[in-house]
Amino acid sequence: MGQEVRTLKLEDLVLWTENPRDPIDETATDQDIVNRALEDERSKWSLPKLAKEMGSYYDYSELPTVVFHGKKPVVYDGNRRIILGKIKHRFVSVDGFDIASIPRFPTEIPCNVCSKDIALQNVYRKHADTGSWLPLERDIFLHKHMKQEKTPFLIMEESTGIISANPHLNQRFVKEEIFREDILTKLGISVAGDKILSKHSPAETQAILDDISQKIKEKEITTRKNRGKVLEVLAPSSQRIIEEHKKHKAREVDLKAKSAVAGDTTNLKQSRRVRTKATEIFGGPLYLRMGSVSNLYRDIVDLHAFYSDKKGSLSDIFPCLIRMALRLLCEAAAEDCNQEIARYVKSRFQKAKGTLDQDAKTTLSNNNVTETSIVQLLHTGAHNYTASANMDQTLAVSIIVGVILTDSHGKAATK
């Protein structure tokens, strides 16, 4: 079958569930797709804008591309226009949309009816390089529909979910200059077949990727700033991990369960904490939602890394700065939760402690970190430099604070 122009009833046209703009489950109905387009959580559809751009009437010169799946005419290109038509003639139910803004719309529409192969080629030609698709959508389309090999960018997404969880990463610059094989290799990460390999543990790998994401979000890495210097701008803690593991053997890692895919955190589960290194700030990397609390947490990690590297030349009371920062961190988290710091910390203490292993509980006990003392220990940093200079106790406080933060601000936590 080639191509032919055929007039079809608007009511019979079926919206494409695999639209690269915003794919949905293949069992979705037209109503499901319309609901998703109207919600437009990721600004993919812009239906009110399109209605305005269409003017006062439907333009017959722009033919929808249609492929028959059996007896069903599926719209491969032109889904946004068809949605507006279905809304105009009330073939779907909507609330809150200005139907009067939609131009005059025919109930029967000339369509370019063609084979699936031709439709896919037409869709790709019209959208792939016009800016209407982002890099990840383009890569998914090429692999799924055009049978091309997966790019490292797509493999990174499938193994970690980091790109769909962090939309600021879904840009050409990141694909071509950050998540490419030679740059990843410098970070101790590589691509083998359809898998991501890493010289680091899954938690460390996630921490490095989150660090990259944060630097891009904060524009520490752009096409004009620190271009080509990914490793150099990472936090000292990330650089230390990469340096220490240079000679390690790379192994497969799958971090998908740790990432919020397409903004959806419902599949994330908070694992039971295993704390074996009491000397590590917060007991290990935390995976917090982006925001001021996460930013402050990362600053404290870097501050501790600086202390660890330079403590021979620092004063004995330098650790009190970290204790003071822990208090500031808890105050920021408490404010986010509309609570006073005392209530925020104490109401979550026992639940947090219950997720720790025995070694971590012993560390808390040895340093007198209890539900009763935790608030005072945080306040000590601002009032008693001598007491708050006890680094062992500060690290013990950071362990329980880390679990509390994960409960309230972790990627799996309810917002």
C-alpha cells in the first residue's frame, strides 16, 4: 500500500497511543489520551495555543496521517488537531477547556491514509529535527519504530530513569557532551550492549549521576560554562569516589528502581537502611527531591569532604561548623513540612531509628543520640563550640538526620 487521500469521519479516528510526544499505555482510550493532553504536566501538547494558532477555521491543507490497524484508522500524525476536533464536537468529555476558542471543525476530514512504514517515515521527517521532539523522544522513536541501535543516552535512561526523572537533562547538549561514552568512561561508567557498567557501587553511581544532574540544573555545566569539564566540576565527594575506584572492575548496575520515571514515584520503595560505616557523613549518600533541602545536604557533604581532606591544617573546632550546618538543614526541612524543628525531628526519630542496622544503633547509643537529646545536640552547634566540636557525635547525629530527611524529602517520600 502506498498513500491515498481518503475522507474519514472524525468520530472514527483513533488517537495514537505511541505518539512520541507523550506515549501512553497501548490499552488507553481516546478519552485517556485527551485527559493526559489537557493535564499536559510536561508541556507537550499546548492545546489552547494550537487552537489559537489555527485561526477561525480548519485548514484542509494539513492532512492527518492515518494507518489502518485492522478496521481502526489510527492517527500517526495530527493527533493534536484531531483532539481539538473531538473536543469541539463533544466526542470526548472535557472540563474547563474553552471550546469556543476551537475553530470551525468538519466532522469528516481528508486524511493521508498509508502504510505504517510510510507513516513512520513521514512522522520522523516532520518532527525529528524541528525541535518538537526532545533528544530522548527522538532516540526512543528511532530504536522502537525505525529499528536503530540504542544510543548511550537511551541506555542511560533505561538503566537509571534519570533523564525522565530530571527533564532538564533531556537536551541535545547533555546527550552529545555529557552522557557520551568517552565522558562516562572518565567517571568510571561505561556502556556495554544495552547495559550500564560502573566501577562504583549502585549507591555511589547514583550519587555521581545525581551530582551531574544537579550541576546541569544549576548551570554549572552549560555549552558556555565548564564545557567538557564534567569531572572537574563534580563535588569533592564524587571526585574522590571516582579516583579511588580507577582500578576497579566495572560491573553492571541497574538503578531504575531508584529513579522517579516520568515524574512518577509510585514504584519507588524505601529500602531498609544498612549502615556499616559510622565515619561516613549521613551514613552514606541520600537521594532527596530537588530543592533547597537537597542543595544544603550536598553542601554539607562537600564541607565534610573538605574537612576530611584538610583536617590536619584546620582548627580543632572546625567540626562545629558541620554541626551548625546540620541544624540549619533540619530547620529548612522542618519549614518545608510546616513544623518546628523539635517536632519535625522528634516525631520521626523512632521510625528512622527502626530502619538502622545494629551497628548504626550502637553508634547512636555510644554518642548519646536519643529522641530526647537529638534536638539539644543540634542546638549545641550554635551555642557551645567545645561540645559541638566532637566529630564522632556529629557523625552519629548526621546518620539519624539522614534517615529522617529521606522519610520527609526522599524521592520516594510523599510530597
